[in-house]
Amino acid sequence: MRVLTARWVAGCAAGISVALIAGGLAWAYVDRHLVPTDRMGWNISDAFGEVVNLAIPVAGFVVSIHPMCAG
């Protein structure tokens, strides 16, 4: 696989991952009132946990586009 192709694949995978995590977080926020109170898992700690999970695909994207990784 060429370096440029690998960068595109990594960038697309990172973008899709970020979009899915952000969409899931937004969906959980919008639907938080539809879940019974005893089963609701929406609080600020859960929201920040999902924001922290965004760091994984972002870090992978940064590593994939860094010129030192171009072998």
C-alpha cells in the first residue's frame, strides 16, 4: 500500500470514528428524557468519558499524517 493511500484510509477511519462518537453523544443527550430514571446513564462524567474517547481516533489521525511516519 502506498503512503498516500494509507494516510487516506487512516484519515477516513478517524473521521468516521469521530463522527460516530459525536453522533452517539448527541443522540444520548437528545434522548436522555425518554429513558426511565433508574436506567439513565446520562451524567456529566459519562459525557466527558465520551469526549476523552475522541482522543484515540484523533491521535491515530495525527500519527498517520505526520511526515516522520512516511517511511
